[in-house]
Amino acid sequence: MVVYFLFACRFKALKICLKLLYENYNNKYNYPVLVFHNNTYDKDFIDEVCNNINSDIKFINLEFKISENVNESDLFYNKTYLNYVKTRFGKDKINYLHAITWKVNCYNNFEILNNYDWVMILDDDSFFTKSIDFDFFEVLDKNNYEFGTGYSKNGVDQNERDCRQELHNFTMNFCKKYNITPKNQILKKCLENNNDLYLMGKKREEMKLHLYYGIVVIVIFII
């Protein structure tokens, strides 16, 4: 069982996140913690984290390039017709795109994760602000769950809709190709109506749909 961070890149946030993770959860269980990054952290920073928080934290540096089957012109930062891209998502966010690509492929392509029964994925702004008195992995294991997730928001804004460009079509085409009928009624209705925007204004329903799309993509790539 392992806790790992999806390409942390913010120095101050990561230190706070790791400190709270150990104080409010992992000091009780001492699960391995892996921090993946792309030439972000030097030896001085890594030594500071390990000396002040926990010496068992491992930093793993990975190198990336755009896949040969992907045209650079198709990358998200070139979709400048979207306001979110135009105002907040420039080419400097390429490492974020690498991180997401790695995330949905890592279980099949990264051997180190094959050594663990469970993984927990965290961003560097995932703050454990209160003590957690149960073991996430134990709950999953005892109940024979395949995976677990959580969210704390109640609604989706336009920027988040922009970020899920083509996820609806991707999910719909995959389900049609393999003759899959989703058990989740919200996702099922969206695919039947060929429209994921009819939920706009229905905060909780759209938030759940936003979450389901992410799960579908991860599960598809794992399979």
C-alpha cells in the first residue's frame, strides 16, 4: 500500500501537505510515500523535507515527452477558443498534461506501483487538516471495494466544464463500442441524451457527473 503524489510542483504547498499528511494520518500507519516530479526539486529541498517531516519519503524524478501518436496542435493549451485556456492555461502547463497522461497509464507502465495492493493519489494541495482515525486502505480491503474517491465541492463552474472537453464523447463512444450500459443513472442519462450540459444548474448532479467522467477514464486505461 502506498500514498503517492501526482507530480507535485509547488514547494511551499508540498511541505505543508506532507506535514499534515503525517501529523493527521500517516504517523499511525507509516505507509510508503512517493513524490513524483519532473526535475522540480533539488537535493537541498529533498533533504529538508526528509529531515523535517519523515526520512522515508521518496522523491522520484521522471522525464517526459509528447507521445508520438499525439499532435502538439491538439494539446489542451492550444484550445484558445476556451476562455479558461485563453486566460489561465498556457504552454507553461505542459507538465500538468504530462502528469495526467502518466496518471491514467502508470498502473500498466510503471513497475514500482506493481509492488503495492493499493495506492492513494494526492495533489500537493491535498491538506489533511483534521486527524483521521481510520485506515482508508483497510476499509477498502474489508469491503472488497475496487477503488474509492471523494469530493467536497457542491457544483461545477465553467472552467471545469472547459477542462473536461471531449470526455463526454470519449465515454459515450467507448460504451457504444463495447456495448456497456453504465449502472450510474446520472451518467446513463447523459449518454442516452448525448448531452452532458443538461445538468447545468443541478449542482450536486453535475458534480457527480464530473467525478464519474474522471473515474471512467482512469478505469478504462487501467483495463
